[in-house]
Amino acid sequence: MSNGSSLNEFLLLAFADTRELQLLHFSLFLGIYLAALLGNGLIITAIACDHHLHTPMYFFLLNLSILDLGSISTTVPKSMANSLWDTRAISYSGCAAQVFLLLFSLSAECSLLTVMAYDRYVAICRPLHYGTLMGSRACTKMAAAAWASGFLYALLHTANTFSIPFCQGNTVDQFFCEIPQILKLFCSDSYLREAGVIVVSICLIFVCFIFIVVSYVQIFTAVLRIPSEQGRHKAFSMCLPHLTVVSLFLSTGMFAHLKPPSLSSPALDLMVAVLYSVVPPAVNPLIYSLRNKELKEAVRKLVQRQDQ
């Protein structure tokens, strides 16, 4: 296996060797996947059908739910199928597609979370200008920019990754084709080429992180100046779900890709990968709906409408 052209498939990490544990893994992932489909599907349908939710905040939340469905659908079904059929194989083109789709979903989500932080900043710190700054055309352009940046980044990163020769076999120590694990299969003289893309990735994530932090520093400064306790509570309720999602998404993703090799172990890598690629799409709908009366009411009406 001297290079990528001679590879027909990769071998993914198996969660378990015994049939009972394989079926347990299949059942757990099936439950998580169905929860993600149900939660995000309800949010998308509720926002699309309820005209009261046709506001910038819910428009961006709809886009986030679509990206969450895309990211979890990229990794979990293949892992479930491998456990069910007792195999580890994924085709070369399937692995490349998995890398592209996951990078697209995660990078677009990172950009979208940054846009959502800006939306919260304008709503709380510049409420009189909210209608002007966050008009329908501006929101559409920001969402389109998030999707376009994710697509371009994923295309360039995937093309660069799979044009580099592989000399270290075809075993990927993860339940999906993850970039840090694929890097271990590169020839020793190919790391420098991929390092440039990784540096660009780190810079982009850092820019998003700094923008979100600066936005929330100004948001919390403005919230603490609100004289009424009810006003402060309402402002915090608007921001805490988004801040929780951002913290979970960035902390697990950055740890997975930037942790030093000395901390790397198969068990830790597996746990972190589940935390950043599987858990957020399943719990994000719950996080956003727990403290949001409008969204809960829209979902309740939607469910009642289906029961009639």
C-alpha cells in the first residue's frame, strides 16, 4: 500500500469483538440517532410551520438543526451498519465522502454559531438597530456565507488530505474517518503539506472563538446593567442555550484535534469523538427547547396537530 491510489478500503475501529456487545453498540447508537432525528426534525418543522418563529434567532436555529442532522448522519449510520453486519470496512471513496461531509457540517456549524453570537449581541446590546442589522436579507446572506465557507473549507481540506500518499496501512483507529487518525497513515515526508491546512484550520477556529468570547463579554456587561431582575432573566434565557451549545461544541472539538500525542489513547480518542460528533446533535434540541417557551409551545401545537 504505497499510496492512496492502491487503497480500495479502510478498516474502522470496532467498538466490540463479541456479538452481544456489537448489538448493544448498535442499539445505543440507534437510540441516539433516532433522538437526534426526532429532536432536530421537530425543531425544523415547528420553525418552518409557525409564523411566530420566523425571526432571525429561529432562522439560524433551523439552519443549525439541519447541520446537526447532517453531521450525525455522516458518522453514526455507517458505524451502526458495521456493528450489525460484523464488519469494519469502509470504501476509499466512502471514507473521503465521510471526511468531506463531516468537515462541511462542523465548519459550517462553527461559522453559524459565530453568526448566532452576533445575533444575540445585536438583540441585547443594540436593540434599536436590530431590525436594520438583522433584516431578512442580511440573515440570509450570513447563513449562506456560513454554508459556503463550510463547503469551501471541506472541499480544500478533503482534496488535500486524499491526495497525500498513505504508507502506514489502512487501519483507522476511530469509528469513522477522522482527520487526526488518517494523519497517522501518511508517509513520513507528507506531514508538512497537511500541516499548512491544519494551521489554517486552527486560525479559523480561533477567530470564531475570539469573536464569540468578545460578543458574550459585551452581552453580559449589558445584561448586568439591566435594572429589572425580570429583564436580566429574559436576556440570560436568550443567551444561555447558545452559550451551552458553543461550549460543548468547541471544547470537545478542539480537544479532539489539538490535544498533545502524550494524551492520546484509543479509549480517550473514542470517547472524545463521540462527545463532539454524536452527542451535540442529539442534545442540542433539548438544550434550546428547555428554556424557550415559544419553541416548546410551537412543538406542542405541532404534536397536537398530528394527533388530530
